[in-house]
Amino acid sequence: MEDKIISVAIDGPAAAGKSTVAKKVAKLLGFTYIDTGAMYRAVTYAVIKRGLDPKDERQSETVLPGLKIDLLPDGRVICNGDDVTTVIREPLVSGNVSYIASFKNIRLALVDMQREMAKCRSVVMDGRDIGTYVLPEADVKIYQIASVETRAVRRYEENLAKGIPTTLKEVEEDVRTRDRIDSGRAFAPLKPAPDSVLIDTSFMSVDQAVDAVLAVIKEKTGVTPQC
Ligand code: DC
């Protein structure tokens, strides 16, 4: 019998640790991890690279025809042939990505790609609108949160480790601004799906958060890590 295709949606605000947890859960279950935030970041970079204004919807949409984004199994992000893995985490992109993510045609194009990616394989997909809009029929929906302060410190430490120059104050401001824009946008805003399970990771280690997500997946689907 063929294995059932399972989709796990992990949504929540910026820097709530979704990608760290989602990546580990995907690896343990043998599912494909899909970082949808990286896709919005890649578009933002493509817009900036072409000298367009990322706050201008009409200008930004012009990058859509022929746009190609590849999320490689080793975590690299390739956009139109360029390796953008590192540059999409830099402040210039982080500070503008929420504008790009609020543009309807850009969202529709990326949502199409995301649905396609989840069609033929089991996925753990992290983002803001996965359970509410991209995969409303997802088998498991998690809404992962943490306090703003915790999220800012985590993102700051992540940046330090990656050699990306930022200050804690800068990161905290960015997190607050993105929360406001992501939750307030008209189309597919950040909000928990009514059938999602809330996990607050403010006082959890990564392993505890991974275990909490695995417990929900087991309860909803019966699927557990093989070893
Ligand atoms: O998860 P992240 O911080 O890399 O996401 C970058 C931005 O993309 C974030 O400000 C919100 C937006 N985003 C979105 O609107 N919808 C998604 N599914 C994923 C990310």
C-alpha cells in the first residue's frame, strides 16, 4: 500500500523558532521541509536587485514572469539561478519583505508554487498562512508563538552565528514591525487557523518544541519518527 501523503502546517509570527523546529520535525519524519518565508525573501531580493522599489506593488510584481525559486534539500535557496541563501537574511531584505508579502499577485504566485510542492510528497511547511490559506486541508496545523523579547534574542543570536551584522535593538524593532504588517495585511493575514494547536515556545528548548509538535502529529495522524 502506498504511504498516505501528509501535510503539516506550522504558522506563527516572525522568529518564533518555526524553521528550526519544522526542519528537525521534517528530518525525523522523512518529510520535505518547505520554508515559505524564504520564498518571500527571495522575491524581495529579486526586486531590490533589479533596482525596483519593494514598497511599490506595481514595480515589484514585474519580477513575477519567469520567476524561479528552488528550495534545495541542503537548505540552499536559489532564485533565478542565483544562490541567495545568505543575502535573503540580511537587514535590507528583512526590512522590506513584509511589504512584498502584502502584495496579492506575489502571494498568489508563491501560493501556487507552495501547493504544487505539497502535492506529491509529505511536507512540513512553515509560514504565516499555511493552515489558513495555502493548505487549508493540512492534516496537522500548529500555531507556534513566543514572546517578542524571546523571538528578538533568538533571531539576533541566529544572525550572529551566520555572521550577519545586526544589533538586538534593530532585530526587536524588525520583529515588532513585521508582526504588525503581517497581521494587519488585507490578504491572507497572519492569524491562527481555528483548527490549529497553539504551542508557546517562550520557555521551551528546541528539543521540547520538537517533541511538542511530534506529539500533535502523532495524535492527529498516528505518524511517528522511525528511529
Ligand atoms: O518566516 P520569515 O521571517 O522568513 O518570513 C519572511 C516574511 O515573509 C515575513 O515578514 C512574513 C512573510 N511570509 C508570509 O507573509 N507568508 C508566508 N507563508 C511566509 C512568510
